[in-house]
Amino acid sequence: MSAAKRSTPPSATSTENAIAQRREARRGVGFGLAAYGIWGCFPLFFALFDGVPAGEILIHRILWSCLFLALVITLMRRWAPVQAAFRQPRGLLPVLGCAVLIGLNWGLYIYAVESQHVLQASLGYFITPLVNVALGMLILKERLSRWQGVAIALALIAILIQLVVLGRLPWISLALAATFGTYGLLRKQVPLDGLSGLFAETTLLLPFSLAALTWLMAQDASHFGIALTNTTLLVVSGVLTTLPLLAFAGAARRLRLSTVGFLMYINPTLQFALALWVFDEPLSLTQLITFVLIWVGLACYSLDAWRGRSTR
């Protein structure tokens, strides 16, 4: 056996490894496209609900996500990290913070779709990478590069333009970016993988979800079980929450972080296209200027990330 190994040409081994790496990279890109494609098409899904308030959809999204995640964790035999986390109640405080932030983010997003503010949702997720950079500077005391500073300055100018010209802040965009950006910052302190972490978060939110659902049923205001379409959609919301997370985990394991970062723009780009071409939301010149400034800022940010990866 050892002789056979010695007889294998080193070049053949390196070629096989390169082929395997390319194959894994292609699979990673496929997983990334699936994850961000599903997230980008979420407005189409949430627009299907007929007369169900955003708060009630959020309640069921938490409930059915938790149940479906429990099923997935059981099938994958991944209970060990979850059990370890719940044995240390003090360590659950960051998880609880993550749970509150992701719950707020989900609720805001559903509200944005229902109130026909998909453009604002799109802008929020375009801003999120720049919010991450700003939080890193303010909280983690990270140093900004020149291009990162330019990107954040362009984002601030874009927001000020909306405030001055339109007379209002894009509060949905800012709230979505702030909650998701802060969630990402806090999530780094939780030693759980994406699947286990999301299950822990939804588990902590589950009592509040069940209490709210009980109150709705007592008030005869629940839409669950009334119409087959809405009932099915409420259950499916949990499945659709989990599937892109699993795909994203598959992409993150196989791709460089910078590659995952570039794929991330698929999500808000799809939302932007849906807002204009499916939901017929108006795009004023001021809003277009805002988006262009954000896109230029993201180009600076991406260029900086790419150059940083190249020098490494």
C-alpha cells in the first residue's frame, strides 16, 4: 500500500486536489445562489398572504421555524451543541439579544412588504454591509480604510438627501440595516453554528410567540385554520426561513468570505427589481440618486475587500 502511494506522481495528486476544490467551489456558488435567491424572492412569498397582519405572520414564522429546525437538527443529529448551550444560562444572554434583533428584523421586513415598501427593504439590505463596517469602527474600535470611509460617507450623504429633499428618513431601511447589522455583531459572540444558533434564538422567542397566538385565538382574531391558503402559507413560512440558512451554511463552508460577500448583493438586487417590475412601486429621482450613491459606496467597499484579499 505504501509503495502504491509512493508511486503516485505528486503532480497527479495536486491536480486531483485542484479539481476537487473547483468542484466544491462550484457547489458553494450553487448553495450561495440558492440562499440569496430565496431571500431575494421573499417579497413574492409574503405578498401572498391575504389580510394576515405582519405581527401574526411573525408569530407563526417563529413557531414553525422552531419546529422545522428541531426536525432538521434531529435528522442531522446535531443536538449536542444546542444542549451544551442551554446548560449554561448565562451564555444565553447574547443568544437572547440575537433573538430579539432577528425577531424585530423579520417583523419589519414583513411589514415593509405588506405596506408596499419593498424598495426601502432593498435599500436597507444594500446599506447593511456599510452598517457592519460602521459598527466595527464604533464598537470594536476597528480602523477604517480610506475606501471604507468613502463608502460610509456616501451612504450618509444618500440618507441626508432623502431627509432634506423628501423631508423624511427612510426609517424602514435604517431599521432593517441596524437590526441585522447589530445582530451580526452580537452573533459573533455566540459559539453556535448557524443552524443551532437560529434554533436557540427561535426557542427563546417561542414562549412569546405561543402567548401571542393564544391571545389572538382568545380574541377570535387568528387567521390560522380559517382559510386553507393562509394556513398553509403560515406553516410554510417556517420552512422557507430554514432552507436558505442551510444553503448559506453550505456556501460559507466552501467559499472565501469575500466571495460570499459579493453573492450577498443578489438579495437586495432581486428585491429592487421586484419592487419596480412586480409591485410597481414608484422610484423618484431622489430615490434613484440615493441608490446610486449607495451602489458607488458598495463598489468602493467591495474593491477594498477584494484588494485586501489579494494582498493576503
